[in-house]
Amino acid sequence: MEKGIIVKGIGGFYYVETQNGIVECRARGKFRNECIKPSVGDYVEIDVGPENTGTVLQIMPRKNHFIRPPISNIDTLVLVASLKNPEPDFLFIDKISVIANMNNVNLVLCFNKADLTKETDSITEIYKNTGYEVVFTSALSGESTDELKKMLISKTGIVAFSGFSGVGKSSLLSNLTNLQLQTGIVSEKLKRGKHTTRHVELFKYNDLYFADTPGFSMLELPKIDKNDLEKYFPEFSKYLGDCKFTGCSHINERDCAVKKALENGFIDKSRYNSYKIFYDKLKSFKEW
């Protein structure tokens, strides 16, 4: 029996990296019976048979797990958005930030295509009190890719790259790791890229595993209690508990500490508007 990590899964085959190399595995039938499916990023125990093939016997407890794309145990998520062509979708970014926080994932916001514009101050202002690391890069010119690399190699575990197609995820990952990954061209008509990453795969680089993914764009906001949403906006944290009313929604109540922080510029209006949109959506979910 050996231990390893699943670095790729295609067509029912799982490629597990062990101390002795990559082993092509199938999963035991018990996983299907238990409605569990191994995924890239899973730490597993395998039984190695002849010709370097094996069977996945056990999946170790997961730190987190995502269905779309199928990947487990993400430690850091690099959310790549472009500054131009297409314009950044801040509501999408904020949705992913909530999901990352819920899953104990460190978030890095990477705004690519910095060669097309120098107007970055407004974006820095939006996220300055969130605690998220923000970097502006250009995969084309190489601008600040060293800064991003330095930021990431200080981390451990699995680093996943995500974002809409055409924003430069695979190009950035290629620059960082010197791996030639398939990249796409942005549609001139739609200003969106064509999907090029077809499956999740981990690439070993120093002590990290980089994951190029088809994207987290299909993720829906989890159906959490609307009153828990405030916990996933880090810039709210120092004001929670200071509102006049217990259970304050931070929307319509008087003497709300969060709204006061908004008025004083300590919380950005764009972030607060995302909070209100998410709160209204969660409010519409039936509790049962």
C-alpha cells in the first residue's frame, strides 16, 4: 500500500503521484456505492499492482471539495480577472471570495492585462481592507509576474488558478512554471475567450502543486443562512457586534456600524453592493 495525491483524472482513470512515481489507478467500487468520487487534489491510499497500475483504496479527509470543477484540498485560489477585454466582473469576484472564505481557502486577486491600462488605483481601493492579496500583471509583457511568483512560492499545498476564459490564466501559469499550457484567443465579437482547459490537472513546482482548471464560473452561492453572510466579508469583521440591533442585516437598520464604516470609506461601496445582492438572494431561499 502506498500514499499519494491524485494529479489527474480522465475517463475513470486516476493518476496518483507517489514517492515512487505516477501510478495509473482505478477506484474501488465501494466509492460508487457510497456516492463518493475521487477527484484531483485528493490524498489517497492505493494498492499498487503489476505494470505500475493500482487501485484507489481510501480517500483521506478533505480540507474542502468542489464539484465544478472537481478538485479537493485547495489551499490558495488565484482568481484571475482581466483589466480589459473583458472588463472585470466584480460581482463574480466577490461571489468567489465568499466561497473561498467558506472553504478556508486563501484568496489572491490577480488582475491581468496590465499592459492595456494603468488605471488600477480604483481596484486597489475596493479591496484594500479585505486582507486579500492583490497583484496587477501582464502575461504578455511579463509585468509583475515575478511579484506573483514570489507571492505564491511562500505558500504551501495546492494553488488553483481560476477565472473566465480569455483572461490569461494558462498564460500566467505557463510563465510561472515554464510549462507550456494550452491557451485561448479572446473572441473579438464577444470579448470572451474560448475554453481551452478541458480538465483539472496538478503540476508540481518546487513544493507546490499548481492547478489549471476549467474555471469556477459555474459555482453558485452556497445556500447558507443569510445572517451568516457577514462573516465572509472580512472588512466587516471589526464592526460586527457594534450595531444597535442584534441580528442587524446591515441594510435597513438604524445605527448600523457596518453602514457607518461604509459612509466613512472603510468599506468600499462596490463590496457593500455585492453583499446586499447576495443577502437578497439568500433571503429568497426557503429555509426548509
